[in-house]
Amino acid sequence: MAKDIYTAALIIIGDEILSGRTHDKNTPWIAEQLNEAGVRLAEVRVIPDDKQNIIDTVNEMRGCHDYVFTTGGIGPTHDDITSESIAAAFGVELELRDDAYAELLAYYKDESEITESRKKMAYIPQGANLIDNPVSGAPGIHIGNVYVFAGVPRIMQAMFDAIKHSLTGGKPVETRSVSANLAESLVADGLAEMQGRYEMIAIGSYPKYQNGKFGTTLVLRGTDDEALAKATQEVTDLVKSLGEDNPIVA
Amino acid sequence: MAKDIYTAALIIIGDEILSGRTHDKNTPWIAEQLNEAGVRLAEVRVIPDDKQNIIDTVNEMRGCHDYVFTTGGIGPTHDDITSESIAAAFGVELELRDDAYAELLAYYKDESEITESRKKMAYIPQGANLIDNPVSGAPGIHIGNVYVFAGVPRIMQAMFDAIKHSLTGGKPVETRSVSANLAESLVADGLAEMQGRYEMIAIGSYPKYQNGKFGTTLVLRGTDDEALAKATQEVTDLVKSLGEDNPIVA
């Protein structure tokens, strides 16, 4: 039976994010793609390059959500331990796969170029499907409800594009926003009253602080276009009644 | 007894991050501050504005780590449920605190400006300390090993600055990096051999892909300055031996 709500978790495997060195750019991109697919990103975890941690996190998340995506750690270096961890999470072995090897060969052109380190990228958990990597040869992995992507945004995006059609989702979540040069505490009362009346629309209030002034963006999200349009109009009227002459509605 | 390793978890409370609308900017900033304080950011979780989820996550994380930081959800609107969730996680009540109210009053200047929604920000979990908010009046919260910050980066940073001196950490983790215009698969073998010899230095390899070309940044992290300098020199020599004439060492 079709469900109303499909959820996903994103597991970002990367010491480089936790050290502050690299800024994660994958979360917002994946979140937006999932919105379009009618799948709700319900949780993101950033964890270190640690095998047991990856195993435990993948096993916990794949039991809780329809889909799990991981980014990072499928390259050729010693700190790339995602594939072996995924295999361990599913209780299967890694095997050297002819089809994955063929993809590497197509990329590196010559057998002599496939060093032991590069060959590592053709070891795939038993029973997994490969996800095409048009950028750098080494494939992603799909096993159970888990999709294993590279961490480099350009490659991750290509892999996601390759599997997006296979995701089953509910109605896409649509978003509207109303931005006003008002402190959010001014709109709080009216907004709370509105949220009480619009059960199926999630209304969020996001303050910003720029050049010594507060502004607020009110974000409405839901799957019912008509209710969304009506609620957006109400929010617009609310901020106008509070003194914002030119709210930005998007 | 002083420990060698202190760890922290960051809990980002925010539907707006999970929807892809807002890009989290707090993680790298907090990670770097913690590096300086000798505390390792061991895990980040992005969770929705859901009370039970906040309670469960806070309780799990505060049992695993020396410090827990949360961002988001302490404002005046209906979707700001962090304070009540933190109180519930610790099994205490929220109470209207005179000192928190005084901070609001100092900010809003007049009692008539303290609407019910704004007053909500003076309700603090019993037994908590306030964290000064020099930007917008409403204080952060410190209870047990949990620090509750605003989500707006400018305010979060001011709150972190206010508590940073009170964190106990180990030796600060120092970072060096060596960037080369080489595919990471080329350095993989040499790097794995090196990592075997440098147990106390974490060596990470981070590929990038720009303008159709691969490059790699090799990152070395550790608390032993001398070992770090020696390992950085070895990595530099390694990439030079593989054909990179001008590695960028930082």
C-alpha cells in the first residue's frame, strides 16, 4: 500500500567535516532533491571515519527510514573504509566485481594503471548494485535501502541523478516563504494562532540578523497546494498588519 | 584525573536545515573553536523541531560525550521548543527566571514590550545557568554538560564566546595540509604505508574535482608538534616524488 510519508536519513562520513576543515555542501542539495521526490529528509548524522561507528549508524538508520544515503569514504586511500563498513553492516563480504573492475578500466584505460589502491574501489559488498559514476570511474553502491555515494559534491550529484528515478515518495512537499523586516517576536502570537488552524502546513519562523537589524523569514511547507496558498496569503496579511509594507513572498 | 581526549556532540535542531532551505554554517565554526579548546567534535546530528526527538537525542548524546551543544529553537515563536525539550530531557520544569526576564527587559527597554511570546524566552529549565546574549537579549542555557545556543550564527558565536573559557580540554589538535594536483589514487599506497608508521597522526586524503581535473589535499592532524612536522615533511616529499613540483603546504 502506498504510504503518505517517506523518510530518509543522510549519513555524512567524514573526519574532515568534524574537524571544521571542510564545509558540507551535500546536505542542502540532497534535501532539495528529496523534496522533489516526495521523500522527507528526517535526520542527518555526521560521523567520523570509524568502522564500528559507520556500521552501528547505518544499521540504526536503515531500520528507521525508507532510505539511507551515505556520502564519503569510497575512494582509494587508507581512510576510505565505507565499503567494508557497509558490507559488515549487512553481514556480507566484499568481493572483487567484474563489472566494477570494468568501470575502473574504462576510466583508467590500461590494466597497468589499476594499482592495488585503485583496485580497492572494485571491491563491492556481495549482493549490492553498482551506481554509475560518470565522473571518476569508481562506482557507488546500492544495497537494501542504503545508497552509498562519494563525498565530492560533483560526483555525489551524478550518482544521485542516476538513482533518483528509482525512489518511491509521497506527494512532493511544496515550500512558500514570506520575508519581512520585523523581529520574529512581533509575529509570534499571530503565527502561533495560525499554526493552530493549519494542521497540515508546517509554519517555521527563521530570524536573521544583518547590519544590526533583525528580519524574519516565515516558511510554510506542505503537500496541499490550496491550503498552502491560503496560509501564505494569511501570513502575508499578518506581516503587513504589523507594519511591513513590502513583504517578499516566494 | 586529566583525560587525554575530550569529545563533544553538536545537535542542530532545525526543520529549515533538513528542508534544504538553510545551509548550516555553525558546524565548521564550532568545530574550529573546539579544536582550539582541545575538545574533539565527535558527532553532529541534525534533527527536526520535534520534542521527543530532541529529548531522546540530548539524553543519548550527554551520556556519550563530555560536552553537548545545541543550536536553534530558543526564540519566541511556536516552533521554538528547545527549552521545554531540554527541561524534559533533564526531568525538570521550566520556570520564569527573574534574571532572564531582566535581560529581556534590558533589551526591550519597556515592560509593555514584553509580550507573552517574548516572555517565553525567560522560561528556563530549573537549575540551569544563563548564557549571556549580547545581541538580542534572550539568554542561552547551560545545564549539566549541555549548552543550548541560538541558531543565528552571530548570536550563537557570541554565546559560545561567553562559555568558551569554562571548557576543559586536552592538548589542542593541530592541523597541517599538503595540497597537490594529483589524483588521490596516486598517493594512496605511499600514504597507507606512512599512516602505518604514524599512529598518533591522523592522515586524511580529500579529493577535489575542479575544471575537469582532480587534485588532492592531504590533511595531517595530531597533538604532537614534532611528529606532525616530520610527517608533513614526509607527505610533501611523497607528492614531490610523484610529480607535484609545487605542493601547497599550510
